[in-house]
Amino acid sequence: MRRSALLLTLVLCVASAQALEPPHFDQARIRAAVRALSSDAFAGRAPGSAGEQRTIDYIAAQFRRYGLQPANHGSFFQDVPMVQITADPDTALDVSGADAPLRFKYGSDVIVTTPRPLASVSLTDSPLVFVGYGIVAPEYQWNDYAGIDVKGKTVVMLVNDPGYATEDPALFHGKAMTYYGRWTYKYEEATRQGAAGVLLVHDAGSAGYPWEVVRNSWTGPNDELPPGDAYQLQIHGWLSHEAAERLFAAAGQKLAALSAAATRRDFRPVELKLNASMTLHNAVHSIVSHNVAAIARGSRHPEQVVVYTAHWDHFGTKSGPDGKPQIFHGAVDNGTGIAGLLELARTFSSSKPAPARSVMFIATTSEEQGLLGSAYYASHPLFPLADTVANLNMDVMDTYGATRDLTVRGQFMSTLDDDLRQTVQSLGLKLLPDADPAKGYYFRADHFEFAKVGVPALSIYQGTDYAGHPAGWGMVQQQAYTDLRYHKPLDTYDASWDLAGMQQQLQVLYLTGRQLAEDDTWPTWYTDSPFRAAREAQRIAPH
């Protein structure tokens, strides 16, 4: 018995030693995966399309090739039922009540969709109300809906939150966006308030992307999880900044002045004395998309799981300005993430001995439509959330070269970030918080759906200090990607990419996840984290 215990100790020591050695991640395999996934044959990987079938078959085949097991009762696929709603772009937003009626064109002035799976939805003389940032946050003593009933009305609001506009560190989180600044929250709050519609005023700085990204992201088929019996807005969407200025001028107001007023706690909603009318005709049909999930079973605690995620979807093929089809290839976003996921899966599958805990790899669907695949998984987990140790997500990997640092999405919020920092430092790198916190990246990737249900989660991002380049070079490259290729057809594979930075990222992700899979500890949220209560409610006992 003593000899068996000694042998077990030696085995565990060997496994721990292996975990400290960063494995080699092969650039040729990474390139082959990104090149395939972003090729014309995959047609932009839209959920519910032939491109989806080709994509999920490719991912499952790679999982199988690398020796992983199906994670869903013998299947690599988790069905994700969705409703796909395509609005007819031959429509306009009409505004009455001014000296002269206004018409805002779909595409150039306004982009709207509906979460209601109906053949048509209409606003008819819906009163327009400016509600500042559209935020109700008792912990910040903030209520942009104070003193008004917006049922049946269309609310107009600013994107981001007051901290961003003022850069006051005492207001919300200063320039770092909170979830209250995210468009998804604003739709959710307007729904709770019973509004008929929502129009967000687009601004490239506060939104984090130009109008072209709005147009590319929300035209064509839009996916929604089935709403059930819950109340839904009739329309939601965006007004271009120029269109918003025209709207406010017609109401006898100035957008800049009301935007400034909206940064103060004493702000109260402003009825614009204008009415909005619009009819959206929609093509509606139900689809079943798929998450793709594989597992490397743990040796001692297979019921506990560390989860890696990356989304496989992009925007498919759409008509361009000239009417010709354009493929949204999604090479960086997120062909790189899937390629990284596959490399991590291959490495864990070949690790001998296997880690103590199981490690699962999920390629999620419909991230681009609002994190729908990960949201569905969070409410239909293949492992109980109480047994889910952590989530490590990959979305837009580094293609610019080796760095001396790495960043994470958002600010440090849990001991999982401490685990990541320890790994990064062991490789001679620095770990920094989000280099551009105003963009709210923490709320824009799949790990956020895990965080919302309490699972400690993070998403790794690119570094800023690139070897062989002057200070600031990396941020220039990343901004150029956002301006020229992000959510555009030009996000294509480039043979000149330097993947040394991505190899660093994968080493960090592997070593962090491997340590979690070998440990018997559980990452926890910091005391001030909004996700701490959900984790505590799961009552995970020490293992």
C-alpha cells in the first residue's frame, strides 16, 4: 500500500513537472486551420448555412483525429435552437412632429432589427424619449429612467457609460466601460422598462468601431435564441451620429448639449415631442445551429472540468454595395481562435499522464450575434456549473509577432487572473490589464456568458510591446485591423503573418489551464466582482 502511494506521488510530480514545460505549438497546423476556415469554400461560416455544416464537420473531424472524446453523450455537437430573422432593407424610419417630417434611410442613417419572430413589426407614432445612457444602476445611484413611463415609447440613448465620457475615475469605472455601457445591457434594460423600441446613437469612439461595422453586423440574417413568452422590444438598433444630430435638431435640441447633461446624476429623461413610425417586414425561420464540444477525460476527477472556448461563426456571405456577393472570411475573427482551440485540444489529448481534471473544448456558434452559443451553453451546460472550474476563451489571436507582454480583456476580477499572471511571469512576460478598457471588451466575447452564471472566466488578448518594434507599434496595428478589416470582407488569411505571438498566447493558455486541471483548488471572484454572488450560490465545496 505504501509502495502504491509512493508511485502515485511520483506520477503526480511528473505530471506537475510536465505542466511547467511550455509545449510546442505548430505554426503549420495553425496556418492550415485558419486558411481552411477562412477560405471561400466555408462561405463566411454563417450559422444555419452550408458554411456552418462544413465548419462544424471540420472541427469535429480534427477533434476526432486528435483522439478527443465527444462531450455530449457520444456526440461532438450540441444543438442550439435559434430563430433567424432577416429584415427587408427596403424600409425607413419616419419621424413626425417637427416642422417638416424626417425620413431616415435604412443602411446609411439607421440600422434596426427585431427580436420578435414575426413576419412584420411596426412602430406607429411612438413617442421618442432621450434617456441619456439608458442605465439603471442603484449601486452608482444612477437612474436614467427616473420619473417617466416609457411603455409604448421609443427610447433614444447614448452608447457606453458616463465614466467614459467624463473620464472621471469616481464615475462608474472611469474610462473603463462597465457592462452598463454595452449595447446588450441597454436593450435588456429598455425591455425591462417596457419600451417599444430602442435607438442607440452611434459614435465610433464610444462604440469602439465605425458605422460600417454596425451595417455589416446587423444587416442580413440576425439570430436570436427563442424568446418564449418573455416581452420583447419591437425594434432595436442604431442611428448614425449624423442622423441623430438631425433628429435632435428637429426637436429643438442639440445632441452635444444633451449628451453633456446625460453625464450628471441629476439628468432626467427628455421627451423630444417627436413620434417614430416604421414597419419592418421580416423573413423568419427556425434553425438549429451547433456548438462543437470535445473532452479530454481527467484521470482522478473526471467530473470536474476546465473549459476552453472559441467561436467558429462569422457573417457568411452578403450583398455588397454593388449588389455582388461578398464573403466575410473571418480569418482573424475568429479563424485564429479556432485554430488555437484545436492546437490546445491536440496538446491536452496527447499529454501523458492525463490531467487530474477533465478539459473540455467548445467551439461556440453565433458569437457575432450576441454570444448566443455560449449563452445557450451556460443555460444548458454539459457539465454542472458547480463542477466547472474556469473558462479560458480565445477571440482574435495575435498575428503580429512576439511580444514582451500580454493583456486580458477587461480588468482583473478573479484569482483566475492571478493564475494567468503567474504563468505569464514564468515565461518572462508581463501581464497587463486591457490596453483599451473604454471598448468594453470583457463583455464582447464568449467568456462573459460563463462569468454571468458565476464561472470564473477570462479572455486573453494581444500584447502591446512587440519585440523589434518601437513603442506604440502594436496599438497602431490593432487599430488598423479594427478600421480596415474587423467585421469586413477583408479579414482574410495572410501568409506573411508572424505567429510567434500566437504561440506565446497558446503556451500561456495551456500552462494556465494545465495547472488548473492538476490542482484541487477553485478560482474565486474578488469581493467587489458582480459575479461573485452567482458563484457562491453554486456552493462549491473544497475538493
